[in-house]
Amino acid sequence: MRKYLFLLSFLISYAMTARESRSLDAGWEFVLSEATVDQLAGVEGWRTVDVPHDWSIEGEFDRSNPSGQGGAYLPTGMGWYRKTIKADIGADERLFLEFDGVMACSSVYVDGQLAGYRPNGYVGFTYDITDLVTPGKEATIAVRVDNSVQPASRWYTGSGINRHVRLVSKNVCHITANGAFTSYNDGKIDIKTNISNTYNKDIKVSLQYILKGADGKTVTQGNSSAVQIGAGLQTEISGSIDIKNPHLWSIDDPYLYTLEVSVMDGRKELDTEIVTTGLRTIRFDNEKGFFLNGQNMKMYGVCLHSDAGALGTAVPASVWEYRLQQLRKLGVNAIRMAHNPADPTLMELCDCMGFLVMAESFDTWDTPKNHAEKGYNLYFDDWWEADTRAMVEQARNHPSVVIYSVGNEIRDNLNNEQGFDKYRKQQDLVHSLDNTRPVTMALFRPNSSGVYRNGFAEMMDVVGQNYRVDELKAYHDAHPEKAIIGTENTHDVQSWLMLRDDPSLCGQFLWAGIDYLGEAAWPQVMWSTSLLDVTGGVKPAGLQRASWWTKEPMVAFARHADNNGAGALVSDWTPADMDTYDQAVIEIYSNCQEVDVWINGEPQGRRPMPDNARPVVYNVNYDQGIIDVRGYNDGVEAAKCFSVTVGDPQRIMIEKIGGHAGTSFDDVEILSVSVADAEGNVCPNNDCRIELKVEGAELIAVDNADILAHETSHKSAVFNTYQGRMTAYIRRTSATGKVTVTATDCSSAAALKGTATF
């Protein structure tokens, strides 16, 4: 597990010889205030925070909050961040502030002077602040965040500087932010680099390219031709280098190179950009679907929003890594970033861990959607071009990104020339910035909107549709020349069979991969039709998906929680009411040829797994003890799982289930805290209120996967278990030493207790 985060850290902190980049994450002052920048001196109540930071998740769930069901009924508003920097730049340098994202409507000031404004909270942006500072002197950066105009989103967005921030100094002749773009084809790496010359004179420069492998050794190198750049102008320089026997990036072997692109004035190095890249080829075929490195494969995808439950939208890399690992166990190999540009940290992890990515720009164009009437539709006309450009330039060097989407279920009229023009302009812009990947959009009810009849769909590189897989199939039958993909799909068997049996369908993306905050009507506070719960726990739907999408032999079960097939599916053998539960209806999920259920050592009858992908259903007399489920291939046992009827609660069990030990923002350890019997089995029907005390670390947040959990803040040290469990996120306060976590049941006289040291 550690290697992914180590590589990510290496890529982020790679030493650059001709520029300096330092993190500005630590030590900001923060206050909730509606003050103007001129009034900040009189504002009181500032507190120190590190960013990334989401202030909304610190608040209380309240049905009256204007964020409404889209924003999970959490508070929004206006806030200020400020920090003092020192402008350590020479006469031939420029100074830049780089933000990976600020939610939302951010205004950045330097010593009271406006550096820039950005309404979109998902895109990264860079401001040149050279002319706003005095070299060698201190300057105050102040960031106003206005997330008060609500309802602005159909799902939870968070509020604040919720992604990383950097201060970068470069030569006056330099590579622009995300200005170097690499692509690979047939033994050659093409490099396009945008150079800005802010000298007051012309300059002649060339580019030097050095490609290094994962071991840091040089693989190949080359140079571009020299180019004259006029004073105050930008230009794009194209070049290429050959590579023999490249180590290709794939989902099973996500090998990454680093390319050093240096701006050279003769032999003098002016600026160097380090580009992380993976070499691979992609193809979307109208008959046979998707190809990676010439190999035909299906995209087994899920849609993800940007929050991680109790952590809000300021999500550490180690938490994203754990979530991706849990999805990979279920066979997921593709992620749709729904419905906005993703955190670069998540994109980098997809590179490192071998996930295919659909990068997406917008959920709305001009026409609003319910529960988000005051969202991006207010800004689309003025900002779509800049925001699309930002998304593509940030995404295009990621080998994981294989396709772009410029819209999700767009409600604008697409049955007229104005609708055609909006799409065409966005697609053309993407092509101009990156001509190596196709463009799609998630069409909404295309038969009723007319886009399957009026020629709109034929404009698209790949035709994508949400749900209604039969309509997408019918469109392809009528237009076999078009490649197709399911951009959003339900968890039903019919959709899976369409993907399994139709070679032309490139892939599907389930809604959703993981539970997320928002898009739920009170008293619920989150969406819950997913493969994983909000803490990363696998649901029965995830077990079934694993039976379809994984290769290693597996078998799993779920039973209906109530007697005789009633109630939701659960994966335990401990009914809530033993007195009334006598008939257990069990679903068996497996990719094996046959399965059998054993109860207390007695087989219930071996049965074949059906070709129609549905589970095998057993209706058995319930008996306390052990349920043992087995899968067989060619008559030989290939997989098994079991569960026991648990005893009375005897203790609280604390286990580390993911994350990494460390003190940085991205280092978080994930702990499972559960009510257990004497044998250590989780008691799914014995919930209690637990108080956590942590020594040697900070308790970051607590969660329990309950979609109704809104009575207590996720930042509280006292929290309820749900189905016997809860999850705690901690960050160490010292790089050395032990961490001790104590959990005490404070809801009953039994006062169960547990302690663990890490």
C-alpha cells in the first residue's frame, strides 16, 4: 500500500533545478465573515488552520440550511483565509500562486490588491503576483471564499480552500502552468510546450528533454529547434524524442516515467518542468469497443463525487488510496470524475494504481437543475472556455485519462443550432488542447430530447448515454459507425448483461461507486445506492459486482435481514430478532461454476451459477451457528467464505484498516472501531455511543456509514456505531512514537472498552 503514496509524494516534491516550488498548505488564519478586503483589519475571531480545509463539514446538519438536500443540509456562507509570505525573488524571476481548487467564488488578494477571481470551485488556477509584491519583503495573501449563494449544487461540494496551494518562482522566460504536454505513439514521444517570455526583449530559446524511468535513470533524451520569442509574448514549441522498447502503462502494470522539459538559453537553463507520464495507446472502436495498448478490454467503471463523508471535500491522498483499493477488489478498473474536474491528488493516484479515467467538466451549461438553481449555470457563458481549458491542461498528461466529457445530463435545448454550437465549441476546444483523446457527454433521455434523430449525437467522438441501455443499443444499431459508452448506469443485471454481451459497448460507469453526501431528502443526508458505503465498507451490491467483474475465484453471500425474504440485504448470520427469524433467504454471488451453502456442517445442495448473472437463491431454515459458502470449479473447491452467529457484546475492538502513518495532510490512518463479542466478531445489532481518546495523534473525523447520521458533528470525539461499527480517521502529531486509541461505551452501564496502540 505504501508504494502508491510514496510515488505520489515523489512526483509532487520532485526537485526542480531552475525553479522553486514550496507548499503554502500550513498555517493559514481563517474566519467566517462577510467583511470586504478593506474591513479585514477589524475582523476578530481568526483561528489557525492548515489547508486543504473544508469548513462546511465542521458544521451541524440542519434542515433549514440553504444548501438543502444537494448540500446535505450543511452550512455554507462566506469565509476568509490569510497568510503572510516572503517574496524571495530575483530581478529575473516571476512569482506565482497556484491553487488546485477553492470552493467557491474565490477572490485572491495580495496586500489588498485583487490578483484574481474564479467562481468554479473545482478547477485549478494560477496567478502571477510578481507586480503585487516587493522583492525581499513580506506580503499578505488573503482569499475570500463565497459559497453563500445557494442552492448551488445537486451534491455536497464543501466550502473553503479544499485543495493544495503552492508558491512558485520561475524565470521570466518560463513554461506556463500545465504548459508542457506529452503524448506517445509508435515509439515516439511528442512534446508540446507553451513558453511565456515576460522579458522586455526578444529571446531565443530551445527545449531540452530528458526522459527518466521509475528508477530515476535516464532512458532517452533530445532537444527541440531554437525558437525566437518576442518580448511579452507566448509561443508553443513542438519537439519529440524516440524511445526503444518502452515500458507501457496499463491497469495491471501502471508504469510511470518522468520527463524533464527545460527551457535553454544556449547552455543556460532558465526553467524546468517535471512531467509525469505513462506511455500507452488507446482506441475506441465502433465494433469491438475499447482497446488499451492494442488489447481489447471493457471499462468496469464507477462514478465518484469529490467528498469522503466525514472528511468533506478536503480528502487526504491516503484516504483516496484506501477507497480505490476497495473498489479494485470488486473489479473496478475505471473512474468517472462526476461531474467536475477532479482533485489532482486523485488523478495522480489513478495513474499510480492503474485506473482508467473519464475526465468531466460540467453538470450544467446555461439551464439550471433542481436543487442547484444557483449553480454553475450562472457562470457558464463567461467561464466555460477558461474552465474547460483548465480541466484539459491539468488532465492531459495523466495516462489514466482516456476520454473527456463536457457535460452531464445537460438540460439546455440540444434540438437547435444554439445547442449544437455550445457542444461543438467545447469539443473543438478540447481537441485543440489535446487531440489524443475522444470527447463525449452524458446524454440525458436522448430519444425524448431528439439528439438521436437530429444529428447531434453524430457530432460526438464517442456517444455516451446515462441509463436506458436499450436506447443506446438501438442508436448503435442505427449508426454502427459510432463508438458507444455507458456514461452512467444502474446496478441492475440487465445493464451488466448488455456490457458483457455487446462487444461494441466500450464500458459502463455505475451510479455510484461510493456513497456521498448530499442528493438526499431529509432525514437522509447522503446518497446510498453504491458499491461501497461512505467509509469504504463493501455492500452486498459490491459483492455481486465482484462476482461479475473479478477474475480470481470468489464467493460471497447476503441474506435478507427480516424473516422469509423481507428486509434489506446484509452480510451476517445474526438476525436482529432471533425469536421471529426462522426462514433465511440467501443470495449467493460467485464467479465459480457451482456453489453450495453449509449450515453448521450440513450442505444445503450444490447448484450451478446461472448464465443470466443472477445470484443463486437459497431458502433455508435458520439455525444459529456457522454459515459456510463455497464455490467450485470443475468439481474442486475454489473459494469460500463464512459467517458466525455472534455472541453478546464483550468489548470494543480497534483495528487499523488503511491509510499511512505520518504527519502531513495526506498521511491519515483509518481505524475500524466496533462492538465485538468475546471472540472478536462484530455485533451488527448492538450499537452504542462511543467516546474516543487519542494520544500521539489528532482525531480528524469520525463516521459510521449511517445515511441518517446527522445528530452529531463528524468532528466530535463521541459518536454512535452503526451496525456495530464506526470509522475513525487520525493523523499523527509526531513522526516518531506510538499512538494509543481508547474507545469507551458511554451509552450504557456495561461501559465496554477497548484500547489499541499503533
